[in-house]
Amino acid sequence: MDGRLRYGFAAVCTLLLIIGGRLVQLQGVDHRDLAGAAAAQRVDTVTLHAMRGQIVDRDGTPLAYTSNAQDVTVDPTQVPADQRDRYALALAPVLGEEHATVMKALATKGRYAVLATALSPARAAKVTALGLHGIYTQATTQRQYPGGTTGANIVGTVHSDGSGAAGIESRYNAVLAGKDGSQTYSVDNVGNVNPSTRAVTEPARNGATVALTIDQNLQFTAQQLLDADVKKSGARGATMAALDVKTGQVLALASSGTFDARNPDTIDSDAPINPPVMAAFEPGSVQKAITFAAALQERTITPKTSLSVPWAVHMGGVKVSDAWYHPTERFTATGVLAESSNVGTLKIAEKLGPQKWLRYEQAFGVGQKTGVELPGESPGYLPPYKDWSDSTFANLPFGQGQSMTVLQLASIYQTLANDGVRVPPRVVSSVTSADGSQQKTATPKGVRAVTAQTARTVRTMLESVTLPGGTGVKAAIPGYRVAGKTGTAQQPDPNNGGRYSDSMYWDTFAGMVPADNPQFVIAIMVDNPAHGLEGGDVAAPLFHDLATYELQHAQVPPTGSHSTHVPLQVCAGRDRATLPANVC
């Protein structure tokens, strides 16, 4: 008996020791963890969403902003089956949905289904006014693009979760998105807020406003003119870029057929979303300005240098000819540029030599990204010298065998307009945080490509392109001095082994106004217009229309000076009466 008592007593003591040890652990060692877990069961935390920042143009006009909106949902278990038709008849016209679509949502299995997203507060109020049991509204936001297609290629769009998907929306997503906050408060055992406790709030930080350099009015006009020209010319498409001469700021960056930022379904997945910075093309003769700038800088030519120019020559095993037949004639260097002689340009390039010519191409930024703050920029293509064949230099000096975007083309002419200093283009002017602090985009350091005197001389020669006798007379603007260059580049034909086509072209024009005090440059590319139209027929008139608008819009007055006449041909010993105007 005593033995059994001893064993029982020992068992009880052991049990008490175990219980006591566990109590010590709970009250001492695990006290804080358990207290925290208990507290967590009595508090709730909600996210305070940050409002996405605006994107505005150079004048503060909103291009993208976020507004309050409401989603409409249903708990299908609270809608009797025999009432679904009545609900659908009432809801469909307010939601803007088909009756059958609403019926399908009402019949969804489970306790939650979405009937409509991002309704305006006014429309959501109409839903609430219907007084339908089981129908709820919940707060959300909606990204708005008031311009629709205007600048959509630059501004971009957002994903369904509100994050940036393209354009500035994507590149500046981190600053536009802001930072969500939170609010933590006590609740009772059924989840009701405990009014006797104070909530802990971490405020949301709304997104910043990103101000662009573009002018919405010029952007809209450019897109309208490009669309109309493509329709008229039967082209596949067209792009343009306009830059401020001194700062390199992008004033407009447009393409035909731009998608509507309000409707992502309008985006063509098979085409670049922003062709002016993503789609490279061979520029053709519009690129000759670099060859002439290099030759002037190296003192290989002057505007009046005489050259004997046949219709065609052979170089590196290929035949190079002018676009029109002519007997061997004596052109001035200005005439070679104004009348766009490939053979004459090649003769000038040969005097420079390939390596020296290549150095100037690189100085003007060819084959390099501009660094503009937009996703997916193409660097274009300038073949490395080590990869050149005997025939490479037979094409490059007049813009074949290399490629660039229309923004890079505009940058070349900005360099000439800015007295030889290339300022890399920028499209963002500032970022303003929600607290009002502003960070302005610094103007990039300029890169000198040629001297100021060389650039001014090239501009004078480029004026001859838009005067009688030149290829770009349709770009001329009455009362203003216009300097620019046409281009017509053959496209590779995929159905003919990639050889250059005799019927497919890129037509270009790039220029500046006023020529003697340039304020802006505009570059244009028209992709394969019908009927074999050339740059002077399609792109030059577009330049005229766009530049005329911007001169009036920006209130740029004429300088009052007159163009300097430079002979296009050597007329000594020739009957001037038989020659076209302005030739001599």
C-alpha cells in the first residue's frame, strides 16, 4: 500500500512539475510572443492607396491623371434566381453592359462577382439608388487620358493593376506611383472597430507630377497632318520629330495611326508603340548635310567649289548614279547639295576619306541612342569600319547602308541649327513631388560636332534646297528663310533577296526656320508612299505645313533678312537664258 502511495505521489509531483514548467514558459519565456499574437488578433490593418501622379505638357495641360471611381460588385447568394432578370433589366442600362452579360454575372457561383469596373461616382450613385439587395459599390481609381490619341506614343498607358506599361507611364512609374500608406486599428472579437482606441496611420505619399517638354497643340496638329498625308499619299505610315534648337527639348514626337491611350485594344502588337524613337530607317539624301559639314570643316570644299559631275560612276564594284539623267556638268558644291547629286556627294566624300568621314558621322550622333527618356529607343545602325566592304563607302555618304530614327535625324539638324553643338534631346522638363518640391531636368552637356562658322555655312547651302532649282521648294514658307534637305532612300526588297527596290522608298525632309536664326527643327519620314513619290513631293510639303503652324503658334517673326544666292552650276561659257532659274 505504501509503495502504491509513493508511486502515485511521485506521478502527481511529476505532473505538477510539468505543468509548472509550462506555466513558467508561457508567463516568462513566451510572454512577449504570445502577447503580440493576441494583440494581432485584436487589430486590423487597411492599405491607404497613393494617388498616381499626373503627366502634363510644357504648359501644364494634363495628358494623364487619376480620378476617383467605383467598381460595382454582387453577392450572387443574395439575389434569388427568380429576381435575376429584374436586376439585370435595371442594372444593364446604368452599367452600360448587355443584359445577358449582367445575367451571367448574377448567376456566378460563390459570393463575389464584378459587374462593372471604374464607373464615375455619378454613375455609381445611380446604381446605389436602385436599392437592389446584394449589389455593392467599392472605391477604386481610374487612369484618365483626356487627349485620347494625342501624345499617346509618348505618354504611354498603364496595366490593369495601375502600374506603368509603356512610355512615360513605364519609364517614370516609380515616381508616378507614389507609396501606399496604412492604417491600423483595434477591433473586437467580431471585427468591429473599437472606438476607445486610437488608430495608427502611416499616410500615403501620392505620386509626383511629370512635366513633359512637348506642346500638346503642336503634337495634335502633327498627328492630324501625318494621318491626312498617309491617307492622301497611300503610304504605309509617317513619323516626325520637332526640337527646340537651343535646348534640344522635344516639342513634338508623332506618328500616323497612333493608338488611343484610353483603349489598350487599339495598340497594334505587331508594330512599335512609339515609332519616332523605335523604328529606324535609311535616311537617304537628307543625311548628306553631314558629308557637306565634314568637307567644309576640313576645308575640302567651299560653297562655290566646282566639281565635274557625270550621271553615274562605278565605285567598289557598284554603280552609283544620280536620280535623274544628265550629261557631265560642272556643279558648285552648293548645287550638288541643292539638286541632290549622289555622284557629286560621293566625289566630295572621297576627298575626305572614309575614316575622316566616319568620325563626323559619330560626332553628329549617328548609330547612337540619343538618351531620350523613353523606353525602347533604337540606336539606329552605322556599320563599324572593320566590317566595311569595298562597296560600303559607295552608299554611306548619301544615306544608304545606315539607319536612324526620325528623332536622331532631327538631332542632326538641331546640331547644324545650334551652330554646330549637338544637345541630346530630352522629353521631360521636371518632376514635382506631392509636397511641392521640384526637380528640373538639366539640359545635357552639348557636344560640338563642327565650328559655328561651318554650321552657318551649311545652313546657307541648305537654303538653296528650298529655293528655285532645289529639290525642296515645296518646303518654302513665304516671308521666312527656310533651310533643309530632301531625301529619298531605297528600301530593301524582302522578295528580291534584300536587294534595294526600285519602287519602295523612305521619303524624308529635315529643316529649320528661320534659317539665319533657327528657333526649331522638324524632321519627317514618310514610309513608302504610292506612285514613286519622292521626299520633295511628300515630306517637304508636310514640313511646310507643320513649320507654318509652329511659326504662328510660337509667334516667331520673320528676321527680315534675305537668302544669300549661291550659284548651283558653273555657268561660264554657257547660254544663261537656256538654264533654269537660280542655277547661275
